Amino acid sequence: LTRCQTAGFKIGKYNHLGETVHPGSMNRTMTAADEEALRTALRQFFPAANGPLLSYSTCLFTNTPDGHFIIDRHPCHSQVLILSACSGHGFKMSSGIGLHAADMVLAAASTSSSSSPTHASAALERDKELALHRISTKREGHADFLRQAQQMAQLRWAA
């Protein structure tokens, strides 16, 4: 069999050891702790797949401090959208994040005089959906970002 035809079972566990690493200096060798974290899941959910290890690779992803996407306008420059589709699962969500971004741009382009009740209702629904992803001092790590953004805006205006 060629490499593409090799029988096996692929498994991964989201942030299995809870590590924070730098991609340039991390150890990419599978440890006994790495394997055991995955084998625990295999034994519980896929016992027939708990055979010999055929190969392994490291999968890295970025994450926000609280693990949620960021989909919001810049706090000092409302014409700028900030989209952080990281959080380990952003690729599979990118089309939905793109739709939300398009809605935000189109909503900003429409004027209140041309908004229909249906459009207003849709905007309220979108805002509820995005509440978890807004930049907020209530979210872990966001207070520092907001403080830095405000300082940068003040410096820019002072110059």
C-alpha cells in the first residue's frame, strides 16, 4: 500500500494537554503523555481503533484568551472590522464568519431611513448571535487590547 492507502484511524483531541507553546521552539515529538491522552479517548469511544501507532504529527492553532472568535468593529476606528477566526476551529467556521462580516458591512452602508422593519429585525438577530464575539472588557484579555487601542488612537491624534 502507498502512504495514501495505508489503513488506520486518525484521532486528535482539542488542546489535549492544555499547553501554550511558541511554534518556533516547541517540542514536536510525541510524548507518552500525548499518546495516553489520545488513547484514553480511543479506549472510551473507539475501542476497535486502539491499535498500534502508525504515524503522528503536530497540529498547531492560535487561540484568543477566552477561546471565542473576535468579530467586531475596532473600538476607535468603526470603519475597520476585526475578524479573528482562530480559536482552533476557525477554518471550518470561516464561511459563517464571512457572512457575519458581510452583514456588518452592509448594515453600516444602509441608512436608517432606508431600513425596513425586516432589515432592523435581522440586524437585531445578528447582534444577538455575535454578542459572544464582541470586543469587551468582560472577555479575558480584551481589557489590555482596548487600553492599547485607545492609547494608539490618542497618540495618532496628538501627532
